[in-house]
Amino acid sequence: MKNEKVLYREYLKSKNLKLTKPRCVILAAIFENHGHFNVDELYEQIREKHKNVSRATIYRTIPLLIESGMIRQSLRCESKDIYEHTYGNENHLHFICTNCGKIIETSFSKVADQIDKLAKNEGFEITEYSLAARGLCKKCKKKELKSEK
Amino acid sequence: MKNEKVLYREYLKSKNLKLTKPRCVILAAIFENHGHFNVDELYEQIREKHKNVSRATIYRTIPLLIESGMIRQSLRCESKDIYEHTYGNENHLHFICTNCGKIIETSFSKVADQIDKLAKNEGFEITEYSLAARGLCKKCKKKELKSEK
DNA sequence: AATTTTATTGAGAATGAATCTCAACTGCAT
DNA sequence: ATGCAGTTGAGATTCATTCTCAATAAAATT
């Protein structure tokens, strides 16, 4: 967490932006979290301790955090944007169960290698992967088999 | 195009739904198109010939076409959902230029193979891939290099 | 430390894509 | 042709996200 704050401060300075209280609170809340979050969840989480951070500020802060490379947009779920923090810089491939909503993360270095090759062919420079596959998770697949009979 | 209509009729029948004029017009418009479309574009395209098909009907028809397997949701761009028809069943990997909006499609069978392996590990059954990478296309990359000096 | 400059904030209004409502309408089976 | 669903267009509604603006706070300057 210390690390993130330092990076953030530097990023903001480089853009002539200010390290304000709300921005710190939001950063901390995100890194308290593990896994994915959307704006609503984040807002509720923050509200528990800080009654005076508005949704608008969260919405305004997210692009900064993305630009600075600390979080990334990962998916869309129930017509809400979902984000995740970037620990080192590992990207994920997401398996999203269309039945129960479960999200399974897998590392994907081999997949990325293939994609990088394809990108190179096109002269395309990738800054962000967005890889997902929808379908049924193990549990829901079993349920479906049962209910068919 | 004939083919699609037959498939569509069958799908609708199987669900006790009717093959109506607006549904036909929408189907035809989609298959006139090559590549991607969003609801607005489709609406404008249809409007040129048929003044009496509403946006609402397009929005209502799209889930049917997805369910029947004739189109799929492919991306999100400028906060609009984007769709594409499924010719055979080839999926694509999309490279989306964050500067000019260009979308480059590449086939991705090798990538899919890797992903299928990962899915198998998780006992996950994939019904739909959603693979994209954002970044800069060739042209925009060049421009950026120039403007930096 | 006080002042000036400039970015930032919260609150609520505005936007815009997608969904819903409902009375009028249309396929389609009989 | 008749009747029963399912369907439609138009506009209202929803809901995530963005914008506006006067009040405020952080950094820069003195």
C-alpha cells in the first residue's frame, strides 16, 4: 500500500494534479479490496468510514488510476464497468459464468504470447488486454445436466 | 441471406415467436452489413428504406438473434454495445485502437486452443469468447512518435 | 505564515444507451 | 374470416456515467 501511494503521488505530480484527501481515501479503499470492484461497491465501502466522498469523485478518480497503471478495467457485468488493481502487471483471462456470475481468473502468459505475435503482425502496440470467455462453470454445468432429465 | 432467414424462422417457431415484418427487415439489414454494427448505425441504415421500424424493436430483436446464434456481442465502443454476425462460427480477436477507434480483426484459432486448455483445467464450458486488446494501431503509433519531438 | 493561483470537490442536474409500458396491431392456427 | 397470442411504435423510464458550478483545498509564491 505504501508503494502505491508513492507511485500515485509521483503520477499526479507529473500531471500537475494534487494529492487530495478524497483521492487518498479512494486509493486506499481499492487496495484494501481484493479482486474486482465496481463503482457502487467502492462507494459503499468508502461510505462506511468516510461520509463525505461523492460518487462523482470516484468516477473522476478512476481514469487517473487507470492512466497511472494502478488499476485496469477488466469486465462489464450487469451493465456496470468492473475494475481490478494491477499488482505487478499480470493480466488475467476471465471465465465468466453466465448462470451464477462467478468469475474465474487464470493466468494467461501463453495466451498473451500468441496474441503478442498476432499484434506484431499488424504493427499494433498493445497497452491493455481484455480477455474473457463466457459460459458455464463446473457447478452450473452439473446442475444443467441434472435438470435436463 | 436465404439461409439466415430459414434458420431464423425455425428458431422463432421453436420458441413460439412470430416472423414479423420488422424482424425480417432487421435481419436483412444486419446481413447487408459487413463487419460490426451498433444499434444506432443499424437504426439509421434501416431508416433509409423503412421509416417505421423503431429503436425499441431493434433492441428487442437483438437478444433473439444472439440466442439463435446468428449474431454475437463483440465489443463495447464509446459506451455502446457492438455486435457482429457469426458467419460460420469463427470468433475473432479484436485489436482496438484507442486513438482512432479502428478495429482490426484477426483470426485466433491458436489463441483459442490455449484458452480451451485453460478452460478445461477449470471444468469451464465456454459458449462465447470475448477477446480484445487495446492499444495503438500502426498509423497512430507513427503519429505519436512524430508528435513527441 | 499569509496570499494567490489553480486544481478539486460535493451535490445535484444532465446525458444517453438500454429497457419498459401500453394501447393498437399483426401473424398464424383453426 | 375469426380469435388468440405475441408484437409493435412511441414515448416514458431507468440507471450508469458525466457534467456544471459555486465553494473549497492543495500547492506555489510572496
